[in-house]
Amino acid sequence: MSIGRISFLTVFALLISISDSLSAADAPSVELALTFKPIQKDVEIEIPAKSDYSRCKVEVEQGKKSSGWVVYGPNGQILRRFVDTNGDNVVDQWRYYNRGLEVYRDIDSNFNNKVDSSRWMNLAGTRWGIDSDENGEIDEWKMISAEEVTRVAVAALAKNDARAFKTLMITDEELAQSGIKNPFSDKIRESVKGAKQGLSTMLSKTKMITPDTVWVRFDGSMPGLVPADDIKTDKDLHVFENVMAIVDTKGKSGLIQFGELIRVGNNWRLTQVPLPIEGESMQVTEGGVLMQPVAGNAALPTNTTVGLSKEMQSLLDQLQKLDQNSPTPDKGPKAIAKYNADRVVIIEKLIAAAKNEDERAQWIRQMVDGLAAAVQTVGYRDGLKQLQKIRDELQKNSQDQDLVAYVTYRTLLADYSSQLQSTQSDKLRDVQGWWLTQLENFIKKYPNSDDSAEAMLQLAVTQEFSGKVAESKKWYTKLVENHGSSEAGTRGAGALRRMNLAGKELELAGTSLAGGSINAKQYRGKALLVIFWSSWCKPCTEDLPQIQELYKKYHSQGFDVLGINLDATSDLAEAYIKQHKITWAQIHEQGGLESAPARDFGVISLPTMFLVDKSGKVVNRSATVSDLKKALPDLLK
């Protein structure tokens, strides 16, 4: 606990002790109230600009069982609430808000003037961390979601913080509480036991994870239920299989494989050390133990691993060893070809040894994923032939249409990538035409598949880039109508909103990079340029000098600019703004290209610029600098 925090507590204790006789005018200053910060840094709270402090206020709040202070922002929204919950005249809860909602709370539950737990809520998630030694670090989690586990884990990996990472791993007590039976629990326990050394080894080898790495998004399918039975578990278990996290390191995206997550009580738990998918080669780890098929309902022999046959376990060991020694691109095409060929041989044997259709489909998907990635990332040409062979056999013989669609779509992607890599520039238009036709055929043949949504999005985006607005809208509309709840459907709905903006009032609000919130309505009476941009966008940097010149020329006449930054972190945006001396306001929300502003308008390229008139209506939803130069004189009349 810092001296500053104790001093501040003392001030608040004195103030609260006489709050019965205080009016709102006697409240502490806004400046003092806003010096208070969350103990944990991983939370976005609303911070008003200092120029707005005069419009903020602090008022006394009295309840039946609590008392304290409320800090209101310039628009009347709650920014902070400091509360004494036990009537001892000392603050024991510090509540922080964003967009009028409480997002974070520090708690002194034993009333000793030291924070011993922290909670995230509403827009910030569901975490509840316990700081048992009151030193500002979370020692255990009382509640944490699967998504937040990967977020906290990525932060721990970036900081090389083994202590923080350990708080996310399943414990022996939790294994006992979960009801997982042996040999499954022993397998998990063995994995957790080796986590410390495994984490150190992984971090010493990885080139992807650096101190600049940040979490962007959780990537996993829906959780599954492992029912109570006589083999795996005494209790129903909620399990996430093959969880991934998308990360960003200075504008470069990456994937980290987390494997199997298990829910115990209100906590989701890691069961293994995560693995970054490095460079251009694909590495595949063995899945978790709970979602793996077992040999049957008989008691499992103790000399096999999690109920797998000796043949299956031997093949898994071979696959794991092969993946651990996968060649990097600099080893040359022969080494890459041999690795992928050997991998296919092993997985084909695993498919043959599968005990049921679900297990067989799982291995087919894994083989196809590996081949498709090899074709697209390292140009493994033989992989396309293998994919086409698998696709043809499945289309002819399989009744599992979901599997057929899955393989067919990834074969198409690999074929398209291969053609792009090998085609001369003057023939690329033909390749693009072929690709669009293939996508339409796929959608007609497999309209209900998950990949049909992605195919529709690909079609819509490609047509939009080609300037075929009507055709693009047609596919965005079909996407929303048929797959509205999918990720692609959400982006499609945003794209339709963007494409239909002309003549409509712009509804846009978000968190200011400088603190507080920004709403496009604040700019009524001005001509406004809204720019979606990022620090890694070269065209954005190329346009910037001309936009700055126009801003300098017309700002006094009523022209303004609002930036919507889509960098993964605010630090990247702030460094760029400082370097290029940008003076207009900026909205920045977590998620980068997956952030709320980007999804709300289905942004597919940067820069994307909206030009808005004085009444707040959009006059150009895809403006260029040239458009801006022509339109501004009339808009400012």
C-alpha cells in the first residue's frame, strides 16, 4: 500500500466523519477526488479532461447503511463513488465508472484501510480477485471467465510474471472439488506440475511474445458439457476445448494456443502451458484430456494415457514429437514438404484408429487445418493436391455435411492462396473472378454451414472493394438475414449501417483517448471529418499532412476532425499522435479492428472517412482527401 493511498484514506476518513453536517458545497475538491486510481491497472475508466474539471462536482451521499462521496462528470454522469459501508467513518469501497456504469471496485473487506480484493464489472468483465496479503497483487481469483483467463494470462506472459500466471492454473484442491477421476486428474496434475518449467522454457524460445504483446480477443467455440459418469467425472463439467487468444505485438497479430479450460465453481482454469503459434509454420498441440474419446465404458487400464489405446497413444506421441521439431521457413521447401507429408501419414493412421465418427471427423479437421495453413503460409504446393483428394473422397462418401463443408471451404481458401502466389499481376483479375464464382457455388451448396457466413462476408467485402455497391449490399444483407448472430454477421450488419449512412444523422460515441467520452453530437454546428485510422496504416500517414493543412486553414471557420483509432493499445496511438503533432480529439476503445467502433460500422479498410455537415448528417460515407478539399468551402457557408 502506497503512502499516497494511506494519506488519501486519512483525508476521506476525516471528511466522512463530519459528513452529517456537510452540504455538497463542503465536499472535497474534484481535483482531490480524481487523484484516486484503481489498484489494478487493467481497467478502462472515464477520466475527464482537466479543462472540464470546473463542470464536474463532488456531492455527499447518505444511505441507510452507508455514506460517502459521488463524483459527477461534466455531463452529469457518475465518475467515482467512494463509500463507507460499515459506518466506521472510513472509506472501504472505491468505485470507478465508465459511460455511467460501474466497471471496477477496490474493496477493503476487513476494514483496515488496505484494499484486499478488486472486482471488474459491466463493460470491464466479471473478474473478482483476492489480494490476501494486501500488497497490490492478485493472489487468487474468486471469479473469472474463460475469456478473462486468457486476457490475464497474456498480460502475465508479456511481463514474464510466473506468479500471476500461477493464479490461473487449476489447483489440487480444485481438481478434487471438480470430481474428475483418475487417470484424467493425474494427467492434468502432471501437466500443472510441469507448468513452471514449461512456462520458462516457452518464454525463452518464443519470438512472438514480448513486453509489448497485448491481448486482443478470445478465440474459441462454445463450451462443452462433460456429463457425470463412471469413467471421467463424478460431476457435470463445463469445458472449453482448444482455446486460442489473438494477440498484438506492435501492430503484428499472433495466436496463442491455450488448450483445455475447465470451470470449477465460478472460476475457469488453465490446465497446461500455452503455446504461441510461431512464425510461418503451424504447430499443433495435443488437446486436453477431458474431450478426448475413450476406448469404452470399461475401467481404464492404468498403463495407458487417459483411456487411449496403445496404438493411438503411440501415434499421438509421434505427432507431438514431429510438431515440436517442425521446420522453420528458412529450412527450405524440401524440409517443409517432408514435415507435412510425415504429418499426414500419422494423422491418417489416427483417423483409421478412431473409434467413432466424431473422433474421425476431429482428426480429419486437424489434418485439413494443417495442410491448408502450410499451403497458405509457406507455399506447400503438394498440400493442395492432398486437400483436393480429401475433399473429393468426403464429397463422394461422407454423410457428414458439416465436415464436407468444412473441408471444401478450406480447400478453396488454399487453392485461392496458391493461385495468388503463382499468378502474374496481369492475370490476377481472372483469379479474382474464379474466386467469387467459387464462393457463390459454395454458398448455394452449403447454405447453413458456419463457413457459409464467412464466404458471404468475403463476397460482400470483395464486391465493395471493386466498387460494386449494390452487389456488395446484396451479400451483406443475405449474411445478416441468414447468419446474423455469427461474428461475420455482426460485421456485415455494421457494414450495411456504414453503407447506408448518406443523408442520415451520425450516431457515434466512444471513450476519449484523453479521458472522458466523446459523442459526434458534440460537433453539431460544425463540418466534421471522422477518420478511422491506425498507426500502422501507411495511407493514413500519407493523407495526414493534407488533412492537418485543411484543419489549420478551416478550423477557425467551423471545421473539426474526430479520429477513431484502431490500434491494439492506446500507447501506440499516443506515441503516433505525439510524433505527428495531431491536435484533434480521438476515440480509442479496446480491441483494435475488433473494437466496438470498427464493428459498429463494419470497417474493412483504413483510412475510412465520413464527412458530416453542420446538422450532423453524413454527406459522404467514403470520403477522400480530394473530396474533402472540394466539399469544405460549401459545407462551411
